[in-house]
Amino acid sequence: MTVLVLGGTGEARALAGALHDRGVDLVSSLAGRVRNPRLPVGPVRIGGFGGVDGLANHLRDSGIDAVVDATHPFAARISANAAAACARANVPLLRLQRPGWADDGSWVWVDGHDAAATAAATGEGIFLSTGRQTLDRFVGPLAGHRVTVRVVEPLDYEVPASWTVVQARGPYTVEGERKLMRDNGIDTLVTKDSGGELTRAKLAAAGELGVRVIVVRRPEAPAGVAAVASVDDAVDWVLRSVAPPI
């Protein structure tokens, strides 16, 4: 019995460790977009599958008995591909997704990064914390603004001269986030509803400093896919799905 974990998140690494400890054969799959990623225990596959057809063929050819999609909440394409491929290959699929963030009613919620860029344009000191892959959506609308952007990987293109690029990897502390915002004169934070604790400190710091918070809502999850919010529940699902009868 073999489980494919579509990973790249802390939950995926925790799930791989928990399944490994229970003697479940598994393979973790990473997209390969981050250099020197934090690797889970057990075998790891890096790179894409070639869309729905490629993933469905991989499931059949590799004898995968179940799939857990533990990718980032904003990895909408791979989640959609996983749903279609698992249905085609008749392989059970579970979505493991951390709960989203909740606010006190003061945040500005928007649908998509373009809307976030428009909303942020009224700020004077903007902190972009939406990730490297969507940064191009902000360059045009905020080209003349004073922007601090934080990325894990170096950028492979030029940003406006008024922008400051900070390269850092979480987890982050409230103290560190507070200092970053004060040092850069931040009055507007733009982020996305990633959920979890790894990057939550910026929200606490923004609340303390009275910084406006703009949050991009999550994309809709594929319809009809069972979902859980904890690693323990995902482990239980795997054991029920693929464990041989006693």
C-alpha cells in the first residue's frame, strides 16, 4: 500500500513523518519551485507530473493507493489536477488544509491579487507578503509607491527603484515583524489567507501598530473532495483507506 502526499507545506512534512512512524509506505511530491526545500522523511519526488493526464498515469503506473493533497491553500492548479486525476484513476483523495485566518472585522478582504494591488495603492508605505510568484501583479499598480517586499527565493527580474526587497524564510516573530514595519514606515500590509502559525506574526504586529491589513481570500477548493484540517485526521483517513483488513 503506497500513499502519495502532495506536499511543500509544514502539514505535509508532519503527515509524512506520522505515516512513516506507522509503517505506511509513502512518497512525498514537491513542485520544485523552492531551492533547498525542507524535505520530509521518506522518499521524495520533485517536479511536476504533466497535468491531469500525467498525474493519472503516474498514479496507475506507480501503484498509488491513496493521495493526500497537502499543498498550499493557494496551490489551486495542483489541487484541481489532483481531483481530476484521482477521479480518472479511481484513487481516493483527501485534502489536508490548514484553517484560514480570522480577524476582528478590521481587515480588508479581497478576491485576487489584482484587487489587492488596487486596494493597496492608497497606502504610502506598503509591505507585500504575498509570495514571489504573484509579485508581478503588483509591479504595475504600485510602481511609484514605496514598497517593501519579502521573498524566500531571490527575484529573477527587476522591481521598481522605490521598492525594497527583503529575502528571509519563516517562521517570523512578532518582535521582528514589528521592527520591519517600523523601520520601513509601513502603513499597509498585503498578505493572503495562508493560515497557520508560520507567518501569522506579521498580523499581530500590524494590529499593534495600527497598520491596515489587506487579505487575499483563498481560491475555492475542488468540489466533492473530502477535507480535514489536522494531520491526525489525515492519518486516520489514510489508515482507514489503505490499511489491509485485520
